[in-house]
Amino acid sequence: MNATQFKQALTHLNLLDIRTPREWENFNLGGFHISLDTLLERIDEISKEKNWVIICYNGTQSLIALRLLKAKGFTHIDHLEGGLEAYLSL
């Protein structure tokens, strides 16, 4: 999902923010926070029934998380291309 699509749909999205706790505390858009380094440990906290959009700062870590979750059977999942950096530059 690109930043423009994200901005248009933001109020209807289930966000999964995988940034560090410090990054989350400094700025967040709400949603569910699980840092990438604990994602697999906490995977049971993420519903496979919901449509998720994974976010991070620049899109790199969210792409890694997307691939991990797809490998674990998640199908209703996407990530924000370019991350919050792209979204905030709109």
C-alpha cells in the first residue's frame, strides 16, 4: 500500500506498528504496537481474521514483518511502502 492509499484509508485500517518502543512513544498513529524483535514471540496476539497494515519508519522493517507473517499463514496483511517517512511527506 502506498502512502496516498494509506492516508485515504487511515481511519479504517488496523495498524500494526513494528517500530521500537522508543520510536512508538515519540510518535504513533495508534493501532497495535509490537516491535519487530518480539514479533514472532507475540504472534498469537495478532488476529488472522483482521486486515492489517504494518508500519515502520521507512518501510524496510515492515516488509520484513510482512514476509514473516505471510510465512506464518497471515493472508489479510499489507505494509506501508516507504513507511511513516513517506506518509508524513505527503
